[in-house]
Amino acid sequence: MTQQGPDFANVVRAVQLDSIRLVRSSTDCVIDGMPDTQGQMDVSWHTEVKRQDDATAFVVLADIQVMVRTRDDPAEDLIAIGARYELAYSLQADSAPSDEELKAFAAANGIFNAWPYWREFVQSTASRMGLPPVVLPLLKVGTPPVSQNRATNPS
């Protein structure tokens, strides 16, 4: 994989994930069951980094959202599920990454570390909404958020 922007390899070598927790979630479902038509699934995310007072720790806030729409009315969200995860990391004492390196790390590794928790959250939330499983696409680090045209009815 070719990376653009700041190199964050030094961060990867010096970092340890200490904890991950769900700090915010939102859901909206305006349908009863999945529509019989083809739909579009849009997944978007954003990350931000907050350095801790201790120079050996930082937090990544990962905001992730999925929206399912019909092709007939792409402006209307039939299903929207969103979450914010707080990922706490520690660094080796002798490392001193720049703000740009931490931002690059958050955009790639931070979202990658949150993705399995996000996929489980979406699938279990869709089930609680009375919907069939919503299968999210694989996360491909280094690519922009995804939009997929797919059958929203698995049958």
C-alpha cells in the first residue's frame, strides 16, 4: 500500500491501544423492514486526535456513519446509524510524534482499529430495528469512505 501525506510508521512502532469505548450513538429507521428495491449504502467517517497532558498518551475520536437510501429517492435516509468511538493509545516514552503524524495515524489505524466494533454495532443495531443484517463493506485503509449500490433486500 502506498501512503500519501505524513509518514506515521514511527507512531505504529511506538503505539499501544489501551482501550476503546463507544461514547455516542444515533439511529434512525423510517421503514418497516428492508425495501424491495435496490438501494445505496453510504459509509462515512471522520477522525480527530486529542493529545493527553502526558506526552505518552493520545485519544482518537472516530465518528462513523452508515446511511441506506433507495435509488428512487437518494435524498431520503431509510436507515441511519452513527457512532463515535474513543480509542485511547499510549506511546513509548522515547517517541515524540508530530501532530501531523498522529493525524495520519488516526485516519488510517484509528479507523481500522474501530472498524470491527463498528461492524458489530451496525449489525446488532439493525437486528434490534427488526431489519435483516446490514453487512458493511470491508475497510480498505487508504481509500476514501465508501458508497455502494447494492440490493438492500438480501433475498
